Amino acid sequence: MRTTIDIPDPMLRQVKAKCALEGRTMRSLTLLFFQDWLGDGPSTAALLAAEGTNAGSSAPATASVAGTDGSRKKVRIRDLPMIGMWKDRDDLSDPAAFVRGLRKPRFAT
């Protein structure tokens, strides 16, 4: 069965980002929370720990990356080339302010 849930945008962005870092889907996370709330089985914290996710642990976050031969391998997210590629840019110390500055001329009233 499908349903629609109205989630505030800032919270949804955080949830999506954390799901991506932990390699899970929002559906699987939602089901875990519902199971916990209904009391059907172990708590969400126990289920997350059993799955080996990074929630509340010091284990490095991993991602599944496709190789040139079509195979997939797990790599630490912090080792991906895209992580930190703008770390030396002073104008990006506050990404939200940077984007607002880019959009300002387009959406000025």
C-alpha cells in the first residue's frame, strides 16, 4: 500500500542525506520506525545496530560504487573524490549563503 506523508523540507533533506550515507532507503527506515512504534519486534535502535549501519556508531559510512567492469564494491564515503572537493574555497564556507547569493538576481522582486 502507498501513502503520502507531509514532511517539512529541511527535515526531509536531512533524512535523505542520512539515508544515503547509511546506504538505506527511506522506505526501509520508515518500516523500522513503524515496527518499533507498533511494538512488533526489536526496537529501531537494535534493528539499526543489527544491520550494521552507522547510526550511533563510529564505523565509517560506505557506499556501493560501480566499477568499470560492471562490478560493484563498497568504499568509504570519505574516500570518494567528490567529498571535500570544494574544501579550499573560502566563498563556500556557508553553502546556503552561497546558493542564496547565486539565486538573488534571478528571484529579486
